[in-house]
Amino acid sequence: MELKRTDVLLMAFCTGLIVANIYYCQPLVILVAKEFSITESHAGKITYLTQAGYALGLFLIVPLGDMFERRKQILLITGVAVVALLMAALSHTFFLLQIACVLIGASSIVPQLILPMAANLTSDEKRGPTIGIIMSGLLIGILASRALSGSIAFIWGWRTMYFIAAGICSLLLLLMAARFPQSKPTFNGNYKELMQSMWHYVKTQPVLREASIINFLAFAILSAFWTTMVLFLANPPFSYSTLQIGLFGIAGAAGALAAPLVGKLSSGKNPRKNLLTGLILQLLSIAGFYFTGSHLYLFIAGIILIDIGQQAIHVTNQTRIYALVPEARNRLNTVFMSVSFVGASVGSALGLWLWDKGQWPLFCLGTALVVVLNILIYNFYSRKLTT
């Protein structure tokens, strides 16, 4: 069965709305800190706990997509997401909110089940563009989540955002049950054998190793920025509200527009060249952040560059790994995305630490060094890989 364009667009729509669950918390940090009478840096823990939960879900749950029917798995996990979002909305202590955030992250892995499903139902020549379209939906969801969350929280409070998210996921549950195709499992062993097979692919697939390492550091940069920028904009000289901070997510829409183009380029003869482009764009974006001062046009330009750069890196790497072992796409994706979101969690923690030690200038310096390290890793693998 070959996916129709309407099917791909539906998958992109669902992917964007579900992945948004991970990012709603970022503009809410200031309000959460005020309600629970804790510091903003301490409240920022909900950002990397959500990402850590996502990494945990990726590692433990996503491989099952090769072992069980994906549609049933997608519906079950989305149901869990509804419960986790309601738990966050009703949390009466910060400790319970942290637990809820871990569960929200772990149950928001549905996009990483949708992507292998789409890859399996798409021909080789269309796989890159298909992944690019779905990734556009994913990025739009990330960006819209920040703007929506900041706006909703500013008007009705941060808990309302989680109630709304639970309602959205409930509606998606019905839509996916009615429209998503069924898939056939490709792995006949038990769970232990399934997990052990992932280490085999790590050892035998150098492309998987390179893609995962580069994505780890790239996600760390992106996550560090989106976590720390809330503190940067909430303090002088800007002193912006949650609503105003959330709207900055819209500036990254250029990254979503770039994803289908990157998807087409990643199906070419040498997709690795896209990685270097993405890394250079990340470095340029940090330069813009460093020299922002009170000039917001540099800050906005940096947001656009960092999101386009991230798309160039992520879509290219995801297309590369899906071409390696077709019958093991969920397991390959598990390794790739688990490492990526561990990087995101580490990046959020790193961004908060750099902010505490030296605020925005040290944040920019520290993240720039991480990008330089990533470029060195890229050059190391350039002598070994051409795809």
C-alpha cells in the first residue's frame, strides 16, 4: 500500500499536535515558578524532565513498533498521553508536576511511530520528501506549541494549557482510529531479543552512529536555546510577559518551510553535505544571539537560522538511517531519537547551568563550543562515510 498525499498530510497534522505536548511547558516556566514559589531555574526542570521522559519512551516503547501492530500501539499510547496531561493540569505540588512531565514526555513518542510507518509505506524515491512533509508538521507543532502555550497561560493560567492539550489528544485519538492504516510486524522474537538487536545495529552501522552523535549535539543546542531564551527575554532589558515570549516561536516557521526541501535534498547522492550546512547555520545563529543586546532583529534572525539548521541536520539524518535496514526501522529510529532527546534533555540542563553561571554571554559561548565540537565530529566521519 502506497501512501496518498492526503494520508501524508494527516500524519503530519497528528505528528505536529502530539509532539507539541513536549514543548508546552517551555513558556510556562515563569508562571510555574510563581505559583509554587520556587526559582525560575528550578521551575525550568520541567523542560528537561519532559525531554528525559520522551527519551525514555523512545528507548523502551518505540522498538515495539517492529514487534506489534503500530496502529494499536499509537492509539494506546495517545490514550496514556491524555491521562498524563490531565495529571499535569491537576498537580497541586511541583513534585507531582515533575512526575506528570516525565509521563507526558514518555507518552508523546507517537510521532516516532508514525514516521517509520510512513517510511514503510513509501517508495525509496519518495521517502525523503514524505519524511520532510511529516517533519514540517512536527516542527510547526513545536513552534505553534510555544506561541499557543504562552498565549493561553497569559490569559487563563498555565493549567488551562494542559487541559486543552488533553482535549486535543482525545480528538486525535478518534481521528487516528478512523483513518490510520494497519501495519504488519517485522520482528518475530521476544522483547529481550528485540532490545539486544538494537546494539547489533549500533555496532554494525557507522551511519547510525554518526547520525545519532551529531543529532545528540544538535538537539542539545536547540533545546538549550529554547529553554534559556525564556529567562533571557523575561529579564531586563526586555522583561517580556509569557504571552510575548511564546510568540517568538513563530519566528522559527522558516525551519518548517525548509523541511520538505531538505527532505528532497536528503534523497540525493551525497546527503551528508546537508549536515555541514545545518551546523554552520547553527553557529551563525549563536553569533546573532551573542550580539543581540537590545536589537531584537538579530535575535529573530538567529531563531530562523537555528531552526533551519536543525531541520537540515535532523531530516537528513533521519532519511539516511531509514535507508539502512528497512525491516528494522523502528529500532534504528529508537537508537537515533533516544540519543537525540537525551541530547535535548542535557541541552536544557546545560543552558540553565550556563545561564546561572554567566547569563546570556556565557550561554552563547558554551553553545558555540558545542557546535564546533559537532563540526569536528562531522569532519572525522567525512573520511569514512559518503552517504
